[in-house]
Amino acid sequence: MKALIWIIGTAAVLLFIIGLVVKTLGFLLGVAPVLIVVALGLLLLKRSRARRIPR
């Protein structure tokens, strides 16, 4: 009976950790496109400033 409690407890902890990881990955997948667009915008802004004609 004690072994069964340990197995169920271990399974519960593992499933809890897996649930947190999946939720975190879902959040990161939602934020990643926004960060990519911001990074590309900053890159294009930096490159456009470098092409200005010097005085």
C-alpha cells in the first residue's frame, strides 16, 4: 500500500511539472511572434539609419 502511495504521488508531481511546462511553452509560443516582429522592426530601423547621407 505504501508503494502505491509513492507511485501515485510521484505521478502527480510529474504530471504537475509537465502541465507547468506545457503552459509555459504555450505562453512563449504566443509571445515569440511579437518579439520577432519587434526585433525585425528594430533591425530595419537600424539599417535605415545607417544609409543616411552624411553632411
